[in-house]
Amino acid sequence: MRRFALSLLCATLAGAAALKPETVAAWEHYTALVDASVKTQGAFLILEKDPDQLKEIEQGKITVSQVKRANGPAVPHALIHDWLGAVFMPDAKLADVFAVTRGYAKYPEWYGPTITRATLRERSGDTDRFTVHYVRHVLFVTAVLDADYETQYFQVNATRWYSIAHSTRMQEMDEDSRPSERTAQADDGNGYLWRAYTLTRFEQRDNGVIIEQESVGLSRPIPNSLRWVVEPVVKRLARALLANSLEQTREAVLKHLPRNTSASR
């Protein structure tokens, strides 16, 4: 069933229309609401609203759930995918976490095999501009994506930071394409994902760091006649992708902590 659903999805993309201005406007409105949430909600972490779940995360569980934003705008000719995940890194400090999240040259080591190349193009203070090359194999379907991002880091206080990352170019490529073989924009291509946005909260606690990440994507719509087959597969893949990314981040941070961390901190 999953193979059949993916085949149908790939087939629908071949004749897909270009990204429309009204879709971009609705996407920008939606991400502005997510931006505002980090300043308007009472608690810094969304997880603080659920103490039991927060305790489970501190005990090692990774949580991922779909976000249903009640005040989100309707997005014409597209789909919004919004997922929230959280992970705890015992004995880590914020500097340990940022060494991984901003260590782009080592992304293939930490986030492989999904990420095969990553390059920092520019760093200006707390703003990074970088490129990531993704290769994802799902059954007999291989998706190759070359994307540019801009990430800004903001310090709230001594123990809390957040970052906002958004794609500036996303281009689906052939498996044997080189990084230089790309266009400035790919909104009229046959790729499934048009835009990506991530809001990540980092909180230092006495015993480690919590990362809470909201990952939002804008994709081509799934035809109504196929949605009942394809949509459950897309949701499972999105959930698994975020959970795996958080697990890989934790593994990379803990692997590179100084020896005898607990005794020295």
C-alpha cells in the first residue's frame, strides 16, 4: 500500500503547476504566526503545558506530534505540514548543542545518510546561510533535494535561545547532478516540497538541554481522489523524519561531550 501511494504521489507531480503568489502570501502569513508564538505564549517551551510529557522527555523519550494551528490561514493550491518534536540531552550545555547545529561541515557524519553534503556559505554574527544536499530513499523512490537556508539565532536570556530557519531555495535534482547544477528558484519544477521553515527552542537546565523544534513545510497539494491513500503515508514519513533528526542531534551532541562530563560540570 505504501509503495502504491508513493507511486501515485510521484505521478501527480509530473504535471504540477508553479507556485502561485497567493500561496506564497498565505505561507508567509502562516510562518509569521509561528514566529510570533515564541514571544506571545506564556511559557518558553510549549512542553511546559504538559508536565507529564516534559518528565518523559527528560527520561529519554522523543516526542513528535502534528500541530493544528487554529488561527492559521487557508493556504490555496498547497498543503501545510506542521510538526512539533522535542528531545533532551543529558549533561549537555548550550555550547555543546550549537557546536552540532551550526557545525555544517559535519552534517553528513551526524545526519547521514539523509544528508550527503552541507556547506556554510556565510556567517554574520548569529545568522548563518548554508546549503544542504539531501538524498532520501523510500522503498523504490529516491528523492534528491538541494536547498539553501538562512538561520538566525536569538538569545532570550542566559539559559534560553531560539532559532528561526527558512529555506531560500529548494530544488529537486537528479541523483547524479552536481551542486553547481542548480537554478536561483525552483518553484516551477517538479519537486514535492516548495518551502521549509523551522522554529527551534533551546533551554538549558541543571541536568542538560531540551530542544523543542517546530518543523513546517509547504508542499504541492495531493489530489482529493488520492488523499485518502497518500496522506497517511506522508504523515508517517514526516513524523519519522523529525523524530530521526532529533535522535541524530542528540547522538551527535552526547558523542562529542568532553569526557567525564558529569564530574566536571
